[in-house]
Amino acid sequence: MPRTARASVGGICYHVINRGNARQEVFLKKGDYQAFIELIGRASERVRMRVLAYCVMPNHFHLALWPHSDSDLGRWMQWLLTAHVRRYHQHYKTSGHIWQGRFKAFPVEQDNHMLTVLRYIERNPLRARLVQRAEEWPWSSLQHREAPQQANIVHPWPVPRPVNWVSWVNQPQTDAELEELRHSVNRGTPYGCADWVLRTAIQLGLEASLRPRGRPRNV
């Protein structure tokens, strides 16, 4: 797992992911989704956290988090996942692993790269063909942001939100955007412009994520 998940730095935004153990479904009914979203709000009452976006899917979730202080990310996520697992086992009378392991967290630059990640998160149900339009998925920050009557747990973004955001979320992302995002997820690489990625990787001890996989070729 990325070292940033263990020693996160305050003031940096993170794209956070976790999946069900063996990719099995974790959220089986409406109450499961609603309980997890409520726990997101309760986690922020215990450890101050700026939640920029979230999307809860049947077998995984995405979060965009902006911690105030060093180590807040790990403390916040530990409480959220521990509380969720406890609730899951009590409700379903089960035991064992629910998640595939420790969550993954990837630093994100606070510019257009941040908008790309936020769009990727809130577009997730549409990309998975669970809805016809992204805002129809009831378990994401996109619908909560568009429905003021619902409890809103999301924080203002560190970048301006485009006025046509919902329309933009519903538009397909480019192959280049998706390839860069998947590289960040697969390698634990910071996501941003080249100079920022290098500086952040050095700051957080993630230089290994910048090197190609495999052994170097003999010359």
C-alpha cells in the first residue's frame, strides 16, 4: 500500500480507494450504503476532515479527502473502516475480512488534476452502467450536492467548481485521462504535473512508484 496512507501530510489532497475482499460485494442493500455514508459524517466529527467527494459502489468506494494535519488521513480512515466492519458483522452475523486490505491513497495536485479525479469519482456509477446519468446514483456526493434537502457532508473544493459540472461529469473522460488515473491507482504514484509529481514523491517517500516495474535491463 502507498506509504502516504500511513504517513499522510496535511494540506495535500488524496484519492482514496478500497475494495471488498476478493472483490465481493460489500454493500448489499440500501441500508448498507446509507449507514456507510452516515459513518463518513461521524468520522469527520471525530477527526476533522474535508471530504471533497465520495462514491459508494457495490464492491468498493472512492473518496477525495483533504486532511488538515499530518496523520489525519490514517486516523480518519481507520475509524471509518473499523466502525463499518463492526456494523457489518453485527448486522449480518458474520466474521472475517470485509475489505481486501488496507486502503490505498494517492496524492493529487490541487489544479485541473483535482477536477479530473473528482469527475472520475462522481462518474463511477455511470462508467459501470449502473445508471443512465451520474446524478441518478443515490450514494455519491454528486447527488447530495444536487439535492440540498439531503444531509450534506462534503466540503468546498480547493479548486473552482465549473458551473456546468453535472453535464461535464456525464461526458466520457479521455483515454489519456483514464490511463494516467489508472497508472496512479496501480502504482501509487502522485497524480499531477510532472514537476509536482516528482516533488511530492520525494516529500512522501514515493520515489519507487515513479520507476518502471521489473528489473532493469542489462546493457
